[in-house]
Amino acid sequence: DEDLDWAATRIATFSNYQGGQSCISVQRVIADASVYDRLVPKIVAAVEALVTGDPADAATDVGPLVSEDAAQRVESWVDEAVQGGAELLTGGKRDGATYAPTVLAGLPEDVKLSCEEVFGPVMSLQKVDGEAEAFAAVNSSKYGLQAGVFTHDLQTAFRAHRALEVGGVIIGDVPSYRADQMPYGGAKQSGVGREGVRYAMDDYTYERVLVLTGLAL
């Protein structure tokens, strides 16, 4: 229920920052049917406005992937999705190690882009009917690092936090947020334990036990 222009801009930026090579980049966009048809063209336009090129150039928004092999893998996943029936809305082109920011809709449930972390500049769009269906779509994944919920409604925010099987819920923005003081980490197959100052201190500490018996104190 939040401003769609704001949502589209943030989604486009954080699906593609660092070439999509971030564990909390945006990969799945789940939108209610009441806003889906208005949100999709805004996302596509925002993605197409991003400049792809040399990361040393200040004008570049999206740089290359870590290697040409990585770009070829992303290309193969997108090709698999399209061949399986997904609709390619923009992108889908590779140039060496660079892969164009890509948006797909209607992903089949069994393709890699639906099931695995692409770790590249690719996002998928999914239409749902209502909050419960949206939460179920998030929880259908075997992963659960973070989720972003664009809402102005406080009760929706609390319901999302209770329902979503993820390590962190970011309200009013994309999931691509972390701070050193927060207990950062995921649920299900998105890792074990938490990162952060307190947890780093625990990692450098070991507990020791002293048992005193038979002593006159």
C-alpha cells in the first residue's frame, strides 16, 4: 500500500546494485493484484534507466559480474525460465561478464530462478491476491534471509514480522539493509547463527566452568 514510485525505484536499484551479487539483493517481488498492473511498468522503467558499464565510471549503476562464467550461469538460468514459459520484460542479454538488468514475470515454480539464489542482476515479479497469499509465497522458499514489506500500515507490519519465516523484516523498504549492531542472519537454509557486534564477541569468547567442592569458604 506504499508509494509505488518509491517502491519501484528501490526495488530496481537494489535488485541490481553490486551487479546483484549481494545475499540481500532483491530477487523476488511479490505484489498484490490491486497494485500489480501499476507497479510492473514502473519497475521496468526504473530498471531500464540504470546504466550498465565500467564500475570505475561514476555514471555506472550496474557493473559486471565477478567472472564471465558467473554471467554465463545467470544467462542459462534466465534462458531456462523463458523456455519454461516466463515472460521476459526487459534485459536478458549478456556481454562478456556483464549481464543486463533483467525483469521476468510468471516464473514456473520448478526453474532455478524460482528455487535458488541467482546472485546476479535478475528479479522476478509475482502477482498474489491478498496478504495471506503474499506471506505464503515468501514462506514457500527453502531460504529465508530477509524480506522487505512496502506498507504504511502498522498492523500489516506486525503481521508480516510474525508470519514471515525470515531472519529480518524491513518495513517500508527493500530487504537490502543491515547494520553492524543488528542480529543479522537468516532462517531455514539461509545460514546458521547471527552476525553483529555481540555475536562477533561471542565468537571470540569461550565459556569456562569452575566447580568448587569440599572447600571451606
